[in-house]
Amino acid sequence: MKYHTLGRSALRVSEVAFGCMSLGMDDAANAKLIHRALNEGINFFDTADLYDKGFNESSLGKALKGKREEAVIATKVGNQWREDGSGWDWNPRKDYIIASVEKSLQRLQTDRIDLYQLHGGTIEDPIDETIEAFELLQQQGKILYYGISSIRPNVIREYAKRSNIATVMMQYSLLDRRPEVSCFGVLQHHGIGVLARGSLAKGLLVNKPAVPYLDYNEAEVQHAKEAIEAISGDERSLAQTALKYALMHPVVSSAVVGIRTMEQLLELAEEAPRLNEMEYEQLTAAVPVKDYTQHV
């Protein structure tokens, strides 16, 4: 397993991160996967207070009991469950963030969160108030670093300019290269790291039949998958190639992947060769780059 510095933090994280949203409701089964991930070199675990109404955080906390120092924990805040459980509302207010971190710390059974992320965001938010909350928590030692999870270029630019975010989590894959156009430049300028999610494009680059995806038609999706297949050969699985593509960009610190089974875990944790420049160019040439059409 290779490790990278997480954005402009001092944390070293595995280039493949465990996306905990894929975990089920069985603590024992979850712990088995998480412990094996640690043994395979994956040290970065991403969750959110939203997932399973806090159970996801709790299950991760139980699994890491006695192993806390081996792991880097990232979680998220901003989506507030309604009292009746019917759904959630967006809440980036300072008081809500300050209250929420205490509950996450309890569920995770830890005294600090390594990376605390705003789970969304709009340009209409009270951004300075949100930043104040994260800065205060950082000063108090309850979080080490903070970031945002967003695919909105206008929001990302504001946080890059006005805050000390260490990371931005965003969708990035061979079938979604929009961040290269609107986001990567400013993030690289500020030393902010990207946590790439969706790098398998919902399985379309790996094992699912081609269907339209984002602004790509079925034929373009199929062409992208064939390009992945063409350079994978015997050296890498399709999933490994798709992840290596996302990790090639220097601004990407880690690829966050939802892992549901031991087979997936072992495949993604297995060491596979980095793409060479010719392979990378073949893939980039296979799919036209498109930009965001909203929130620009």
C-alpha cells in the first residue's frame, strides 16, 4: 500500500481509503472487514454522522477500539436528521456543528477527529460562520483538520480562498473529469488535497453494462470501459486500473471506495503497478473532458 500526505495536513494516509457508507448493520461483520483493512495497509476510514443515523460512526468506533492509533478517521457534518426520522435538512450553522461534533466523538469512541468535513454546502450558506465553527473545534483539539465534501466549483473556490481546509472530497473518475477543468487548479495552488470518490463510476468502469452516465452517452461509457480493459492486462484488475487513473493526478491524496465484501477489500488493497505515462495518455484520450454546467 502506498501512502500520501493528506492535502495540507501532516497526516499520512493510504492511497485507497475505506468508504464506510457501504458497511452494513452488523458490528461483528464490519469489524472483520475493518480489521482486515488495517492488516492490508488501509489506514484511512471515511464515515459521516448521516449514515444509518449515526450507526455507521458507532460501528467504526467499536471496530477501532484498541486500534485507534493505527487509523486516520474522517467524518462529516451538516445534514440534520428531522425529529420524526423522515429525512434530513441542511444545517451549516455554527451551533449545530459545535453540538454535532460531541455526538460524533462519542459514537467514534475517540478524543479527536482527524478530518472533519462539511457534508455538502451551497454558495448561499453563512460560510464565514461555518468556517468559524471548524476553526474553533481545531483550536480546542477536538478535530485536527477540516475539509468539505462538495462538487460545486463556486463553493469550493470560496472555501479555498477563505478557509484553511485541508481537503475537498469530490467525485472524480475517467467518466467524471469535470474537476480537472474547474477545481484542480485552484486546489493545487492552495495545497489542498482531493479525496476522490466515485472513481469506479458506479461500477460502469468495472463490471456493469454501459448506460448513459452524467453527460456521456452509452457508446462513450462503453468506450471508456474498453479503454480500461485494454491497459489492464494481467497486471491490474479493472477496478485497480480505474483507481490508479484517479490517483495519477498530483492533487489527489486518496481514493475513497465503498467496500462491502472481503473479496473487494483484498482486490483494492493489493499492490498494483502505477500507470505509466503512455497508459495514462491512452485513458485521457479515450473520453472527452467536460465541465460542470451548474454552480460554476
